[in-house]
Amino acid sequence: MKTKFLIFSLFIILNSFSVFSQNATAKVAGIVLDENNKPVENVNVSYQSKSSITDKNGFYEISVPANQKVILIFTHVSLKSITASIQLKTNEEFEFNVMMNDKSDQLNEVIITNDKRRVEGITIISPESIRLNPSANAGIESVLKSLPGVNSNSELSTQYAVRGGNYDENLVYVNEIEVYRPFLIRSGQQEGLSFTNTEMVQNVDFSAGGFQAKYGDKMSSVLDITYRTPKKFALAAEASFLGGSLTADFISKNKKWSNIIGIRYRDNSLLVNSQETQTNFRPTFIDVQSIVNFKPNEKWSFSFLGNASKNKYNYQPLTRQTNFGTIDEPIALQVFYEGQENDQYQTLFGAFKTVYELDKNNAFKFISSIYHTQEQEYFDIYAQYFLGEVDTNIGSETLGEVTFNRGIGTQLNHARNDLDALIVNAEVKGSHVLSNKKHFIDWGIKYTRENFRDRVVEWEVIDSAGFSINPPIIDIPNDQPYNPYTGPLVPYQNIRATNFVDINRISGYAQWSFKDQIGSADYTLNFGVRAHNWQVTGKNIADGKNQTVFSPRAQFSLKPDWKKNMLFRLSLGYYYQPPFYRELRDSLGMVRPNVKAQKSIHYVLSNDFKFQMYNRPFKLVTEAYYKSMTDVNTYTLENVRIRYRADNDAVAYAYGLDMRLNGEFVPGTESWLSFGYMRTEENLNDKGYIARPTDQRLKFGVLFQDYMPNLPNMKLYLNLVYNTGLPGGSPSYANPYDYQLRLRDYRRADVGFSYVLTERNNERPDGHWLKKFKDLSVGFEIFNLFNNQNAITNTWVRDVYTKNQYGIPNYMTTRVFNIKLSARL
């Protein structure tokens, strides 16, 4: 019923906005905000004798002459003026959002250029939407999961899958520096903090496929994050039941030096304790991140980005009861635990970047970074399980309890896994604009050295009714208790390996962009190629072959001279993914140095439609895509842990349709509705096509913001996600051709309410204590509003008496309440 209600609600929302209008005149429209991202009313927007006034939502619209340079002037009685230079074509509509300030100096002139990111097919996410989005794991990734084509079935994880790819197929950059995740994490609740500090973010760009050659060698997506450069001293703090953060901006008197430093603390106890497994859970997730900028003159700029994080995950399970089965035959799994898990993930990251602007048309960059991680995963957990029938008699004293055990067993899991990794990068990049301003050249070359020291000692013993279960790879007749078993007693799983691996990589790219007109239509052409060479060496392994791949990529965009603001894009190219360390290690922990790069050919056809509805800007983005993949390195996915087979014995494909409608459904706020359909399958050694572990067919997402007209201080933020079930319900190490079971559909609604104490602060008298704050708000959040039971994996329990094997869902978090306090100076 809840699923039907959600789909019906989405249908009503979409139909309520099905009629929209389009103005045929050339015009500029947008929203004027203050430095607190609040709409500014009564701003005068003028050009010569023409003028327009912003309304209470900060919205303005003004017609301007086409095909000539126009100077727009934004003035306000208490804010400094802004001047903007713009030139539009006949019937063109341009969105220009302005931020005005009453303290810091403004630019004398703002030159508006083409929307480059729109041409490249980049989704732009505002930092404000990220900061206010209610989510159990708040951050950039939680907003990404509401976009079409992006899927995740774990609210405790920051990892995400894009258009049929897995978690390892996504590029993440911060200030053009590639960042990495810990390697040994197997559960979302172990992850702690995302690398990106939301309070430091200025721009967030995301591409779900068909991206340009300037981005790296991954097959699925690019998340490109830019941290801001401080303009003055500022302080931001946040505290909640899940942790807190403190961020400070500093700038020198001569404006040449600036610095942001942020400290974050995270405690997932509130979320984990809502799960069915009763635990003693003592996590500590903490990180310190800082960026230092130095600009001695107009030509040179320098920056250093540093991050230190330490995650301690101490986990002691106690008991668990999960009810499943049918109404006529309810069954329960009871588990009693002994032992504990002790994991630590400690990472250090430092990156240096310098930019030299030779002139307005030529710039050069040098980027170097070092990433060091030390990880340990130690656990000894002994579980005794009872599989029994549940009393369903209403009025019975034992209602809901297990009254008859039909199966018993034990399970012992042991691990002593250690990993030490050091990754060093050095890169040179250049960008050039040719004299006619139509041709753009970008290039870069990068050297990477990766060193891994890895020890894997992991085994599992399973006993059912006193009978040891052999591993699935051993097929020895066993008809106990009728005849004695004479075969070997071995663990159900046993992995032991020690690896010392070095990987040397040289990669580079060159791309050319060209923009011009076909008649009255604008078009942009981009063509580029990437090259990547690598070799795997190490102690006790044979040196791998020296391998090289080339990845040509192209994009073409066309903006017709129509009354409707349409943009069409076609992207295609080769996307090679040379193996990283985890892709070289097979399911038994052994490194295979000659694993080839996986290859994917992307075909992406998309359309952007910008329009005005109720005098507010909206955009509908539609993308159809097809990916053909060869040399596929197949894998199993359990929770968030990926185990590769370290071969290239499969081919695969993925195709789908993504749609996203975003705009101001409520004046002055940004919201969006998204829909995605996707299908991905693989064929291993010509056995036939089966669903890949990330084959999530349907996706609905809503991120909605609102406020109460009679109580404007009260804000509402809603995050809805519905995903159909993943094919992740089969036992670990099972033959995927024997098991194609799917988990139940993922349904989740998170809602947040925020009371902004500093709303309409400009109306308060000078000296009022709230005037000291840019923002001060108290929030109340409800995670998993409808208390849906979402499963991340299945636990497989064997009953020797009935010879059945039961898949018991491992449920995620239930409904959780949180209180949050935010302050900015």
C-alpha cells in the first residue's frame, strides 16, 4: 500500500505541473540572493530606461535587446550594486542568479558566458540543497541517491552505483584531485564519514556517463567537487544526536592568504541500535580537513588540501530475532552471539596544487598528492541460531515468540585482515583558448605509484544440528547419520593470502573543443582521447604484462534557435577501467597481475528543456543511454563489499532512460523529481545472460523543499526514494546461474523540519543578539518516516531435518528521530 501511495503521489505532483508556458522574447531571468542564500526583495534590475523589481521570492525578469552587448545593473538600498555584461540571441532566454552583499566588495563587471556545464551534460547540485537534505548519512552522496540512474540500497553507506556499474566505477575529484576510499570496508555502518566536508563546498558537478576525456579512467560516473575560497572570516557549527562539526574560514589582511579548516565527528549508534540485532556498539568516526590558499599575484596561485581521518568500529552483537515466512506458516530466526569485531581505518591525505596563468588564454597547473591508509579488520563472532515456529494466537501469553524449534546450528566467523596502502600522484595540466575564441585545447599527463601491503586471514565454520557443512566447492558424498563421514573437515570458507604489490601508471589526455553556429543554431563539438599505461609487480608474484589502452571520446551539442529553450546532446566513446588493487585480487585473496582493463562503450542521447512556469525557472532533462561492456571482471556484492573473480571472462550491457524535472515548485526553493529505468546483464563464458548484481530496474526519487506561508521561519525538507529490488539475495560464493533471487524493493522517506531563528534578520534593530548570526536554526528529522523494512542482504540458514535452506533478510534501520542545531557567523 505504501508503494502504491508513493507512486500515486508522484503521479499527482507530475500532473499538477503538466502545463507550462514559454515567453518568446529575449530575456534575462533569475533570483537575487543575499550571502545567507535568502531571497532579496525590491532589488532594482535596470538596463537604460527599462527596469524590473524583484518580488518577495527574489525573482526578476527583464527583456533585453538581442545581438548586442547589454549592461544590467542590480541595485538595492542596503546592498552593494552589481554590474553584469550580457549578449543574447533573438528569442534566447538566459538564467542569471545573483548574490548581493552589504559588506565585501563586488566585482565591477560580471561577464556572462555560455552555460558550459549544461553543454557537457553536467548536473549541478547546490551546496545548500546538500546541507539541508535530511538523510541518515548526510552529505553529497545522499543527494546523489535521489538522482535518476544513481542507486543505493543502504542508508548507512556513502557508496552508490550508477547506471549498472558498481561502487568502484565512480570517479571523485575535490579541486581536481582524485580522492580514494578505504579498501576493507564490508558494511555501510563501518564507513563513518565521507571524504567531502559539505561545509567547505562551493560547486558540485555530477555526470552519470558520456563524460569528456579530461576526466579519468572509470566506466560509470564523475563527481567533481570544488571547495570555496574564503572572502572573509566565517564560522559554522552543527550538532545533533549523530555527531557534530565545526568549520572556520580565515583570510589575511592583504587578501593573499586564506584558509578553511573543518572538524567532524560522527556516531552511528542511534541508527545501528534501531536494527534488529541488539549490540554493544561503540563507534568513533572523526576527521580534520583543511585547505590553504595563497595568491601572491594575478598570475600565480597555490593551494594545499589536507585530510586526516580515523574510524574506530567496535561492534559486539548480542541477540537477534527476525520474523519471516508466510501468514499461515510464520517462522522466526533467533540468534545468540558471542565475541566482537574490532575494525580501524586510518587515512592521511595531502595534495598540493599550483596554477600559473600565462595570459587570459593560457593556463598551466601542477597537482601532486599522497594518500596513505592503514586498515585492520579483526573479528571473532560465534553465533548460535534457532529456527522455529512463531505463536500467532491473539491473546496468547507467548504471542510473537518462538514456541517450537525446527532447526538449530552454529556459525563461527574469524578474520585477521590488515592492509597498508600508499598512493602517490603527480600531474601537469594545460588549457588554451585560441585567438578566435572558438577553439579550446586541454591536455594533461599524470604519473601514479601505488604500493599495497595486504594480509588476508579469514575463515568461517558452519554447523547445522551437529553436522559440519562442507564448502560449496567440495562435492563429497555425505549421508550422515546413516554412514560415517570420512572426508576432510574443512571450513566452509577459508581465505589466506599475503600480497606485496606495486603498480606504476602513466596516463594522459588531450581534447579539443569547438563552438560555432549552423545557421542560427549554436553547436559545440568536443573530441578527446585518453591513454593509460600500467604494470603490476610485486613480491612472490610474477611481473604483470605492460598494458596500454586508448580511450577516444566525443560530444556534440546543438541548441536550435527555437522559441523553446532546447539543447540536444550526443555523447559516445570508449571508457576503459584499468584494474585497481581490489580488482586484481580474486575471491581467494590471490593477486592476478595480468587482469585486463574492463571496456565500456557509451552511447548517450539527451535533451535539456528550460522553461518558465508560474514565472519561475524549471528544467527537464531526459537521457537515453546504452553501454556495451567487454573484458568484464565479474564480482559478487554483499552489503557494500565487492569481491572480484579477477578475470575478464564476461561481456555485459546496460541500457536505460533517466528523467529529471527540477525547479522552483515552491518559490525561492529548488526541488526535483526523478525517474530512471535501467537494465544490465552479463554473460559469463557464453553461459547466457543473467542479471548483474546492480540490476536495479526502476527508480523514483523526490527531493522537495517547502516553507509555511503563515510561518515562514518553518522550513520543510523531504527526501523520497523508491528502488526495485537488487538481485542480491543469493548465498555468498553461490553460482549466480543457480541463484537469481532478488531482495525486496527499497522504499525510504526522510523528512526534516527546520525553524530558522534568523529569518527576516534585516528587519530587526541593530544590536539584536540574532544579528550576530548569518543563520541560526533548530531542526527535527525523522529518518525512515514510514518505518519500511528494507533488506541489504540475506542470511542463509540450513535445516538438516527438512533439507531446506532459508534466506532470512538482514534489515536496515527502522524509524529514527534526530534533533539538530545549526549556527553560522
